[in-house]
Amino acid sequence: MPIYEYACGCGFRFERLARIADADGPAPACPACGTAGTRRVPSAAALGGQARIPPGREAAPRSWEQTNHGDRDTIRYWQRTLEQRGKLEEKYPELAGDTRAVLAHEGRYAASPLRAGDAQPGQRHPHGHAHPHSHAPAPPAAEPPPASLSVCHGPGGKPVASPGPGADDHRVNEMWLLDELAHAGPEHLNAEFIAGYDRKQGHPDADGDIAAFEAHGLDGTSTVVDLGTGTGQFAVPAARRFGRVIAVDVSPAMVAAVQAKARAAGVSLECVRGGFLSYSPAGPVDGVHTRHALHQLPDFWKVVALRRIVDMLRPGGVLRLRDLIYDFAPGETDAVFDRWFAGAAADPAAGYTAADYAEHIRTEYSTFRWLFEPMLTATGFEIAGLSYQGRLYGTYTCVKTGS
């Protein structure tokens, strides 16, 4: 049977094996977009007198939609195509192009992916998780952990590599999931930016969060996960009080920073690259902590993340969450924001400025309290305690309900 080549208006070209008797029949639907209006075209071999080079990774689907919602033929096509391309690149390395790891490919990086080693644009950010702007000289960046290992630091600061079930979890890069690195912001990958993190954050005290866990029965035998750990402002002191603390962040540079802090403090801390949508512990944990990180996700993905946290916890397990959440009615927005801006720092090196706060409102995903609390209850949490500061910063202690 001959192979026919088809083209779709979306730009996708594909081949089909067909009987000669069916050559004049309806054209198949496009595997990429599902459109029925494809057309048969002369093959590249017939036109050019030579075989066509298979498309590379940059042309492959990068989202669930681009696989035609998981269409098996589309996935098989790309598997075969990329295998063929890989064999060619082994023989002709010049075809491989830029093989550096893609760190982010959505949002601002949709047209030109951010790759390992690319210069990071310095951006100001307003609030909690890993967003300081620093003018101080940056220390040398520590090497990130190997992709398949978690790294523990014992009392002597000596790193011990051990297999980590969530270490650099493959789901970080799974094509249908949200690109957490793109939503976290490129500054999280920047060692110079991270160097000023603690100073701009104001060195928040972890004692209140630790006490909240202890009030619900967590102790020196408990396992606690710190999601969006940043530089380990909670994880490092928590490692002195709980039996096992796992510090999780999507940014390799942040993981390196918390490793360095754990070594300096002489505490035992597991450091893992992963995120709300990708990290999974080996078994149920007693507590999950997250501070000023969940607002990086749009509301739909917040719900997915909260449900995944529920699944991490044992029955009766505790979530301690602090984030920038709007505790006011829509009609009060202007007045609350005006007061917020009036109390902002003047020096961006010393704290968050009004411009930082405005950028947060425009570009990130803080939500209203009256939207957020139903997310908690719908995903399986009971709110055991809460408090608000300035009608903007919410702190929640939640307990997993059911089994």
C-alpha cells in the first residue's frame, strides 16, 4: 500500500498508509487539531528527490491540547518521529541544535523557551515566595542535585545522596501539566536574585507555624513537607523539631540555596526538586507547610494542588498555609489597595515597593477569601484555625477530613 502525505490548515503535515482504492476517498482528520479539512499533498521526497528530515523536539506537542487531547495516533506519530530524529542526530550531531534543558516554555516563553544557562531577566516581585530584588553581589551558585536523587544533610553538613521518590519528579515536565517554572517566574532561577531573598522577606519567624503543627500532635517522629520552600525559611528550623522534613521547590537554584542553608545550620534536611503539581512523597506524611507560593497557580490549578496535598496527608494530617489572599468585598478593592500601596517600602532592596505590589496584582493569581475557602473544603480539608493581616495575608491551619 502507498503512503500518502496530508497537510492541515493549522500547519501540521502527516502521512497515512492507504489502499489505492481509497485514494480518492475523504481525507483523514488532522491528528494535531482534529480538523477534518486536510488535503493530500505531493510528498517531500517526490518534490525534492531526497528524504525529508523528521521534525525535531521543538516541533513536538507541548500541551495536552496539542496532542489532540491525548489522541493515540498523534502520540504514536510523535514517538516514532522523535525516535527517527534521534537516530539521525546521533549520526549528524549538527541536526541536534540547542540541546540545553528547557526550563520554561509557557506564558512569556511561549515563542522562545527559557533554557538552562540563559540570562535571567531581573524582575521585581511583591510578596512572599522567592521574589526579592537584590543589589548585593551574588555568591557563587551551588550545583543543583542530580536529577534522580534527593540530598540529605546530616549534622556535620555532609551531603548524602539517596533515592528520592519525588526527587526531580518526572511530572514536572509532563506535557499536559501546567508549566510550574513558567508560572513561578524566572527570578526563581536566578542566583543573584535568590541571594537577596531573606533580606527582602524580613526573615519571617517559623515558630508560629511549628507551634501550629505541634498543637495538632506533630512531634519529633513526624514527617513534614515544605512545598515551595524557597530558601528554607521554614524547613531549616522545622528540621530541628520534627523527625523528617522534605524541602520541595520547582527551581533548581532554590533547591541549591536551601541545601547550602541546611549545611550551614548543620541540620538533616531532604531537598527535592518538584512542585504542587508534580511532587509526590513515598507514603503519607503528617504535615504540609506552604508559605506565599500557592498564589503562583491560577484558581483551577490551586484546586488541583490542594487535592494533591490532601492525598499526601495521612488521615488527620495538617496543612499550614500562608498566602496573599484578598479578604474584602469587590467594591472595597480600590480602598484596600490604596492603603497597601501607601505602606509599601520606598527602597526595593529593603522591602516590597508599591510597584512590586502592583505587579503582583497584574501578573499573579492571588484570589478572594470567599473563593479560596470553598476550595479548601471541596478538596477535603476542615479549617481548624485562620487569621488575616491587613485584609491581605491569610494564615490557615487545616486538617484532612476522612480517610
